[in-house]
Amino acid sequence: QVQLVESGGGLVQPGGSLRLTCVVSDNGNDFSINNMAWYRRAPGRGRELVARMPHSGATVYGESVEGRFTASRDNAKSTTVLTMNDLKPEDTAVYYCNADVRPIGGQWANYWGQGTQVTVSS
């Protein structure tokens, strides 16, 4: 069973920073990862792309976070990290990790983490 587990959310003041981590696993089995991404959903709003990281190539950021957020991935550790700086109240949302994963001997499929809450408030 492929799992994506996010951590690092919390409450932060405007202008502050947070670091989110997502770890991909499959009960100790081998697997491959292609695209990885971070999305968010704010109350009363639709899902919004935060960052999309292809297996190789440049990361694409959502317009509202460009220049403030940095997404990275460590293929060897099957993790992705989202570093968020200069946070604003409008960044308040549940942040989700997303990845295309192929379990050993299986097929490519898209998976989501359970989400982690980020609240920006004074």
C-alpha cells in the first residue's frame, strides 16, 4: 500500500516560515516515483497548485507562491520538502502532497497524502 505522509504544518505569524515534508513509502517494498507536487485547499476555495516537480526538469510554482515558496525532492529518500517563507494569511490552507508512483511489479497511479494544516495568523 503506497502511502504519502506529510508533516510540518502548524500555526505561524504573518511573515514567518514553515517547512513541510512528505515521505513516500510502500510497506518496505521498492517503488518508482515520477512527478511530485504540492497542492493546497483553503476554506471555501478549490484546490490550488503550489508546486509541481517533475522527475527531471524545472519546478513549476503557482503564481501566488512564486518567489516565496521553494519545493525540492530527494529521489534517493523518496521525499519532498516545501519551504514556505514570508507567509501570509491567505496561505492558510490544508497542504497536500501528491505523487505518481509505481509499486514494484505494478502500474503507475496517482496518490495523495492526508494533508497537513497550515494556519497563518497573528
